[in-house]
Amino acid sequence: MSKPSDLVQGTLDMLILKIVALEAQNGWAISQRLKQISSDVLGVSDGSLYPALHKLERRGWITAQWKSSGNNRRAKFYSLTRLGRRQLETETANWNRISSAISGIVKLKEA
Amino acid sequence: MRFEQWLYTLPLRWRDRLRGKQVDQELGDELRDHLEQQIQVNLEKGMSKEDARRSALLALGGMTQIEQQCRDARGHNLIGNTIQDLRYGVRQLFRSPGFSVLTILCLTLGIGVNAAVFSWAEGILFRPYPAVAHQERLLALGGTARGVSGGGPISWPDFLDLQRNCTLCDALFVSKITGSTLSIGDHAEVTTGSIVSANYFDAIGVRPLLGRGFEPGEDVGNDAHPVVVISYDLWQKRFRGDPQIVGKVQRLNNIPHTIIGVTPEHFYGTFVGWAMNFWVPASMEENFESGGYKLEDRGSRWIESYERLKPGITRAQAQNEMTAIATRLEADYPATNRGRNIQLWALWQTPFNNAGTMLPTLEIMAAVVVFVLLIACANVGNLLLVRSFARRHEMSVRMATGATGGRLLRQLLTEGMILAGLGAAGGLIVAYWCRHALGLLLPARSGIAMYLPGEIDWHVMLLSAGICLMATLVLGLVPAFQARNIDLAGALKADSSSVTTARRRAWMRSGLVVFQVCLSFILLAGAVLLLESLQKIRTASPGFSTNRVVETSVSLVAAGYDDPRAKIFQDDLIERVRALPGVESAAYARLTPLDYGTYSSTPIAVDGYHPPLEEQPAVDYNQVGPAYFATLGIPLLSGREFTRADDENASLVAIVNRTMKARYWGDHDPIGRRLQVKGKWARVIGVAADSKYESIREDPKPFFYVPLLQDFVRGPALNIRTTESLQNISAALLHEVRSIDGNLALYEMITLQEQVDRSTSPQLVAVTLVSILAGLALLLAAVGLYGVMSYAVAQSMRELALRMALGAGSTDLLRLVISRGLRLTAGGVFLGAAAGLALTRLLGKLLYNVSPSDPRAFGAALAVMTITTVAACFFPGWRASRTDPARVLRD
């Protein structure tokens, strides 16, 4: 059981919100998407994805619905709520602020 | 924001709780879906079916763990978990019904006896008066005399002065018990009531259900206000709940009284032990009390009263004020009040009702029930130890599958709570059943409704809840403590326990049994001591004959006789009684020894005796007729008895007892000397032996007698020495009384032995209750001993079989088991004897002529304990002796 660090945990939440913001996705699709964009850098395991999904659902940021997922099976599709959209905006803003600050510091050091 | 969040999350929470199974299944489906897709991908990569599956599982990190993490992520569902724990706990209890029933029974017993005794203490000592407001601020008020221990009544003028001058009290009121004959239709009966001050009902905050209470001024004057308030019970039973009752007239002691009110249901007056049925104002005193009109006599002390403090005032402050007032009264009225103080008591120390007599009994009971609770807990502990061993496997599995220590602890505490909760509920039911038990244990008297209820109020509930909480902790923590030591791998491998843990457990269990034996031994010894003491009391010589003397009285006061008529009647009757066959002698007396009633008391003076300054010697006395000493069998040491000639026209005479002679005349012969009684000089004509006057257990005290005709009382007690049976003499007497006046009734006739027995009934109650509880304790200890021994036998089957194979006979094995049990008992008895020697001293107040360390009592307790041990060990021993060595050794 690989536990993501605090930084990654916060980032993971944001990434999930971002992914489901575009369209409702099921767990498998989210995991593939995560791998696509970040697995090499962040090392998010599937094991930490599902608890994170359930936590976000419990916070009211995403909501789930059982829908058919193509090849004749039903899957749980997560989509963003209004609350989640607001949260995503704040987190993105935060992220931008912090990352620009950090990159500023890093650049300072280089100079 | 917050609200919007709820909008999303509340339905989820409800869903989790109500449809937990479906939520869990969906979670599983979700993860399985992911797993299958991953396997599919892996297969497409060209992995073997098995590798594809393993790799997918590895990537996910284990189904069960992820499921648990998801559940955790959904938030700790406290209520949901508790409900789950409760369900699981209940299932566990049903799985081992024997354990559950035994545990709950033990706890029910332990909590039940505690709740019962505490409810008695509450109902009798602390909040004895149902429906009376603010009992926590109520104090009993009485008088004391310098140099005399104990408290007594006060006089009406003193009471009025206290009432006028008291600034720290909300109210001061009088409630003096009395009796009356009540004739309704052709049915007459004696009932109890109270003489009260006019402020009584206002002061106790009781508003009559019908009609009114007393008005100010109704307690002033002599026979001026013949009004009565009756009890709900009397109204229902004797007047059939007549709604038009107010305003009707009822004869009380043959004087017509107007019924002005009915008290509410469940109000029984203010006298611990007996239910009151009517209340009359103090102005009617002469009609109910013997000894004439006393409202203007500061020397006549007959009032029992109460003070209700203002909020925030302490007893000490109130006492200071009372002492200050008493000191002023002492200065203003030295003739009657010299050396007199006013004393306040907490309700449970009230000297003039049954609270005082029940107090030592209840104190002992409080200690005894704690013992019973401890013994019950030791039994439960023993059961838990066995059970935690049996559940070791379950605990190991749960820990191996990821249950945290905290989760297990919560589960165990929940199970403990179920057991303790059921035990506490059962305990309260036991207490409820037992609430009238005390009243039933006391001997019945005709005309008196015994009322000694237990009060199950929030105090009792709180106590039970407290015990329940403690029991929960013990019930949960003992197995949790055991579970902490579980060696996971070892426990899962096989059900074999290592030798050392088994031994430690055996030590713990043996320790608990020794503890139980120790406690029950102390209780047994205490019970035997009380039993011995009771026997001593009942066989102690009270200084008068008890066997062939009967006592009764005639309702002259009730029949409205005045003094001259009463004198003629009494003379006539005693002549007829003396002429009855089988009657040896008969005599009147104002009071029979040990009866409930207050002796007359008077300041005295003796020629040649100079009391210490500031002290006014006062001595109790009795008014008795001719032949009193011969009838009661009290020896006259010198001088002569009173005769018919010692009447109101003759010179005043008195007979003193031996202690009085020694105190006031020393070595001189008092006969012919002068004694001042109520301000008049009388001549001493005799010295009587000491006897008991108010209590079997009292020390010898100064006492004297005056002739009845020189200090006349209507309707005195009639004592008859006879060889006839109680029934015969009662019938014969009734015939004689009726042939003089058909309207007269006889009060209850009893032997003086019965009188002694009644006066020692608190001791009887203590003995009965302690014996019952000691018996229960013994039973519990025997169950504990039996459990430990059968378990030990089951555990050491191999050893026993080996011994048998090597030639031990079955009697040897039986002896072996029993001697092991006896060894445990010996340890317990040794500890119990050591602790008992210190603890039985607490029985002091209840013991009479018995040493608290009486070797015979301890010997008897030892014998009972030994027999019990042998009995408890016999069955396990018998099973051991039936061991089939071949079979056991082969297995």
C-alpha cells in the first residue's frame, strides 16, 4: 500500500477534480487518464485512487451515478458538483500562486 | 457552503447507515470492475491468465485493504459502527447463552441489592416524606438537657418562641404522632395521625386535594377548633371516596371534628415508618394526648418538630441561632428551661421516629451490599477469563484481518455495555420488587399502617448507572487486556496455550476465588454475630417478667370519659379483672416498658443533694397503680408498693429505682426522705430494682414511680399477670369492659414478650437481611469455586489420568480435588478472618453483649465455609475420580 505524500495527496484531489470536470468518468477511466498525464512523475497507484474518490464524494465535491459503460457492464460514474467546481477553482488558483512563487524562488537561486 | 455540503453528503450518510450492505456491495463491484479491466489490459499485453490477475491485484494493492480504506475515507460512522457493534455483541451473547445468563444474573444480583438498599436509604433516611417540598433543607428539631444524652421533645410555648425568633428558617412546624379511634357506621378502628401546627401544610408545600389546610390561629386555644384533614387513603377506604366529604363531621376520640380537607394521593405525613391518616391542629391536643392541656405549660415537653432552612443556610448556622434563642429562654424561664438546649438533626438522624432505629441497620447494609457486588464481580471476572480464552481465536482472526486495537476495544466495551446494561435493568427491577420489603420484615401492629418504602429516584438511577459503567469497563477491559497479549501467529496455529499463560490465568482465577471466599467469610461471620446478638437481646432479662404478663388498654379517652368518671370506671374494672379466674394480679400504668411513648419527665430536687451549677436534674417517671411491681415482677429492694390508700387525698409518695438511689442519696437509705416532683414534695417509700424502660439496650438510668391516683391519667395501660392464654384473658376482659360500658373498645392485647420483640425489631431486620445477603454471597462464592475447580479438572485430565494409571484410586483423586479447593478456601478464610476482625467492629451499634471478635461466630463461619467448599468441589472431584486413564492418555 503506497501512501502518497501530503503534497501529492492534495495534488491528487485536484487532479481528480480536474479530470472529472470535463465529463463524468468511471474509476477505471480516471486511473488510465491519471496514468496518461502523470503516473511517471507522481507515481499515483490505483490503490490510492479509490479512497480518494470516496473521500471527495463524501465531501460533496463529486457525485456518483451508476451507468452502463459500453460492453454491457454497469460502472460508477463520477461527475463534478457545483461545490466541486468552486473547490477546483480555489485549488487551481492556490496551485498557480504557489507554483509561481516556488518557481520564482527557484529562479532566484539560479541567478 | 456548509449547507450546500450537507445537501450532497446527508443522503450519502443515510445511505451508508441504512443500506450499508448495498453500499459495501457497490464498493466491491466498483473495485472488481477496475480489476477486470486491468486484467483485460494485462492479457492483451500477452501475460498468462494467472500473471495478469496477480499483477492487477498487486497494482491495486489488495481488495480487502482498499475496501477498508474506502470505508475509512467515507468517514468514521460512529453511530453506524455502534449499531454494528451492538448487533454483533447481541449475536455473541446468544452464541454463548450460559455465559450470558450467568453474567447477567450475577450483575443483576450485585446491582439489584445495591439499588435496593440505596433506595431504602433514600426513601427512609434522605427523602423520607413523599410529596413534601425541599426535604434537603428540612431538619428535625428537638430539645436536649445538659448532662443527658439524646434528644427529646420540646414544649409548645418554647416552640412558639422559636418560631417568633427564628430568622434563618423558612418555616418551623410541629408534627406529633398520635392515635385515635375512628367510628364509621358500626365499624370502629384505631388509626394514626398527627397533631400539627396551623402552618403545617403551607410549610411542607402540600396542597389538599379537596378542601383546605389549616388557617392561622386554628392551633390556638383549648379544644377551640375541632377540624381535621384526612388522608387520601382514609378518604378512599373508609369514606369510599365521597366527593362531598368536606364539611362532614367525623368523631375522633369521640369528639366531633369537621373534615375540612383531603390530602393528595401518595402523601403519608411526616413520620418515618408509619403512614399518617389524619391531621388535627395543636389546639385539639388535650383530646389526643394524655396528661391534660399542655399548650400553656412550658414544662410539658411533648412536641416533635421540624425546621426548614432558608436556601443557602447551613445546619451549623441554624444551630447557632437556635442555641442563642435557647440561651435566652433559659435566662427568662429558669424554672423550666435551666440546662435546656434546642438541637437540630439531619432528617436521617431524627430522634423521634423510626429513622434513628433504621439508621445502623442501613449503614451495615450499605457495606454488606458492596461486598455482594464485589463477589458478583469476581464471579463475572472469572467467567470473562474463561471466555476470553475461548475467544482468543476469534480475536486473533480479527486482528490478522486488520482490525485495530481500538476497534477491538470498542467491540469488547460494547459487549460489556450490553451485559452491564441488562444487569442494571434487572437490578432496578429487583430494587423495585424489594421496595416494600423492609416494612414487611417489621412485625405488624394493629391500627398502624407500616410505611417504609424504597424510593427509586434519580439518585438511585445514578448509582445504578455508575455501577453499570464500572462493570462495563471491567467487562470490556479484562478481555481487551487479554487480547493485547495475543501472540498472533501462535494463537492462529493451534488452540494450544503456552504453559506459562495458562498458569498465569489459573493464578488469576484462583486469586478471584480466594477474594470471594474472603468476602463471604466476613459476611458469614457478621451474620452469625448479629444472630448471636439477637438471641442475647431476646433472652436478656429486661428487669420485668415477660412471659405471663399481658398488656392492653381501654379506649376511655376516645369514649369521652372525664377524669372523675374514668376513676370510677378504672377502679371498677380492676376489681373485676382481679376476680377473673387465672389472674394473679393486675395493675395500671401510664406507660408499659418499651412501648412507643414518652415518659413524663420532671425537674427534681432532693434534700442534701446539690446539683452542679447550671444544671437542673430531670428524671423520667411513670404513673403506676397499686400492685404494679408485683404484676410486672420488678423486685422491690426495700420499702413498700403503692396501695389503694395512696390516692389524691393522701400525702404524696414515690418509689425510686436503684440507680436513682445511688446517684442522689449515695449510701443513705432514701426511704422517708423527700423528693421534689413537679414542684411538690413527695416522700420516698420504696426502692425498686433497675429495669429497662425505653430500650433493651439502654444503660441503667435514674427512674422513679408515683401513684397513678396522685398524677392521674385517663385510659392507662392495663397490665395483667395471668396463667390464662392471651385469647382467653382477652375475651374475658372484653366481656367485663362491655358489661360496664357497651361503648368501650379494647386496644390490642399483647404479651410483654411481644412488646420486647417489637422493640428489638430493627435488630431482627438487620439479622434477616444480613443473613439473606450472606447466603447469596456464599452461593456466589460456591459457584465461583465450582467453576474454577471444574475448569482445573478439565485442564488437568492428563495429569489425573496419569496418576490413575500409576495406581491412584478414585477416592485419592476425589480427595486431591477437594483438598485443592480447601486450600483455596483456607487462603480466603485466613484473609477473611484478618479483615473480619477489623470490620466486624463496625457492627458495634447493632451488637448486644457480643464481642465483635467472638471466636464462636468465626468458628461457625469457618464450618459453613468448609462445608460449602466440599460441596462445591464434590462434583468436579467426582468427575476426576471417574477419569478413564486409557481413553484420556490415548487422546
